[in-house]
Amino acid sequence: MPKTLINHALSSIKSASRVFVHGCGSSPKYLSRLLTNRASELKRVELISALSIDNTFMDPKLKDSFFFNSLFASPFHRPAIANGTASYIPIFLSEMPRLFDENILPLDAALIQVSPPDRHGYCSLGISVEITRAALRNAKKIFAQINRCVPRVHGDTFVHINDIDAYVEYDEPLVELDSSSEITDVERQIGQRVAELIEDGSTLSVQMGIGTVPDCVLKSLEDHKDLSIASEMISDGIVSLIQKGVVTNRYKKFHPGRTTATFIMGTRKLYDFVDDNPNVLLIDVGITNDPAQIRNNPKMCSINSALEIDLTGQVCAESLGTAHYSGVGGQIDFMRGAALSPQGKPILVLPSQTTKGISRIVNTLKEGASVTTTRAHVHYVVTEYGVANLFGKNCQQRAKALINIAHPNHREALERAAFQRFKNIY
């Protein structure tokens, strides 16, 4: 076992160091708190994370000591990005490992959270691999929080205790995201429409985060047969499909017979299900999200979400106008991979309007909005009012198809805007 003098080890992190912080539900919160205890000694330590569900470094009092450079912003980082005390690096999730492997962002240290070592000395990265493997390959020092609440997940997760420079043993619950709120008719209808697009024997990637919409999509698939999961993320809804035999992973080409992803996020029920489960593998994101890998799966169906879409099919999924919201993530990775798959379907899902009654289908994206997915990438668009297949359609035809699935309250205004923009819609 390595030295346990973690506070002494953390003193190697100096001002202007660049530090990777394990992301998603694996955020090493106690280890992060130990580092913030040295805030008065530090200036502008740059923190890098794929998706940090932890607000430890977001205290305004720490703004001069730590600067968070997020690769995918969580709700904790949005205010800091808005006021300039944090920032965002636009990048495809599949390309994130290159930042470390090609020394574009050299790492002085990596803070990770792992399970206790097994009898061979191997710890597991638990529920989140994403870009952590690349960080471990390249960081000068590796510091770990060993937490008995971390499940032992199979795949590219194992780190030998001898490869950790220093550790601290501290048990605390993992971040849980529970979507068990009341399901609306809109969400139920969207789930049913998506399910109708998916054929038996399809391979699925559900890239919609946590919430009632992705849960409705998954629940609507319970009468399907021989589905496979080759995803970026696994949530609670997958468990039921596996237990009921809907997901067999029979026809997928990527690790056939196994459910694959790069991170897991949900409740303790999900974390217990994947614990030491050899049928669930977490893989480096540079592999899971590689479109060349994704396209090999037959009938690959990628299900992604959007904040708004314009009448030509341009998709914004990461900002509200100029206000940063999330990130590019793996949307393009899977949309493109599914489009190239034999009988594949890239599917984009969004409610027709916001909870405030604002249309999500718009003439043009908001000023300053980020185009996450180009109109050339978009095929199927689903709202509670129907499905629009934009592939092969010209701009006028796209506008008409999207207006047909917009909320009825907004269709007349959209038709007027479309006529002014395109002169005719046929």
C-alpha cells in the first residue's frame, strides 16, 4: 500500500498547477475538500473535469485559488461560467482523451475516487470511467479517495494500488440523481413515439441524461425483444429492461452479450445492480464514443435531447442564447455513428414547448446560441405531436415537417416565419 500522508502529498499541488478531478457520480468530494483547505496558499489552480456533480470548488470565496475549466458543465458550474470565474472547453466527448494523451493539457495531478483494493491490489474507478483513464495515463501524480460506497464495476476501471501515489480512506455516499417524479402526458407520448421507431434487435444509446423523458422512453420499450445497449451513459431505466430480458445484447458488435457505457448515473439501486456485475462494462470514452465503433452496431438507435431546433434542423443542446448550459458531450458522436449504422436511426427528442409555453421549435435559434448538431446530421425529430424525418428533405420540406410536430399554439406564427424566410412551403 502506498503512503497515506495525503495532506503532505496534496502539498505537491502548487499555484498554477493543472489538476484533473474525477467526474460524474465519482467526484471525490472529501479529497476535494482537503485540497480546498489549502486555498489560502494557492492561486489559480486549474481544475479539469468532464462533468463534475460537486460544488466543492464553486464557493465564491475560492475564486482566486481555483479556476474550473469544464469539459461539460453541470448546474453547479453555470453561474461561475456566466460570471467568468469558470469556463468551458467546447469539445466532442470522444476527443477528450486526446487533450491529455497529446499533451495539449498537461496534468500535474489527478484526483480520483475508487473502491477498496481487491485481494490482488486492484481498485475500481466505479461508476465513471469517461476520460479518467487518459488522465491516469498522463498525470504526474495520482491521489485517490478510497470509498467503500464505490461499486466494483468491470471494464476499463481497474487501478492497482501501487500506481496510486497517495490515498485517503473516507466513506461517503455517492452522488445520486433520482428521476422518480410524476410523469406527464407529454413525456409519456414522447416515450411511445420513440419506441415506435425502434425495431426489435436494435442497439440503443440513450444520451438524454436523467429525467422523466428518458425514463419514459426506456419504459416504453418493455415489449421489445433482443435490444442491446452500447451507450455513453446508463441510468436506472436500463435495470428493468435487463431484468425483464428485453436487453439481451445479442446482436451488438461491440462486446456482444454485455451492456457497455462509459459512465453510470442514477440511484443506489443502480449502483448496487452494477456492483461486481460481469455483464456491465465501463469503457474509455475514446472507444465508446468513437463514431467508427458505434456505426458497426446493427440498427444503432441514438436518442438525444435538445433545448431548441430551428426550421432547417439546426440543434442547440448546450446553451440558452449566450448563456452556457451544458456542453457538446457525445451527441454528435452518437448521432453520426447511428446515421452510418446499417438501418441506424439518429433520434432527437424534445417537448414541443417549455414549461413556460415557449416553443422549442423556432424560426432561428436564439442570438448567440451554440449549434451543437448541424442540420446535416439531423434525421428523426420527435415531440409529443409526432415524428419528423428530415433526412433528404430540402429547407422548405424540413420547415413544414417540423411545424407539423410543433405545439398547435405556435404553428401559425411558425408558418408565417417560414413563408417569409423560404417564400413557399410544399
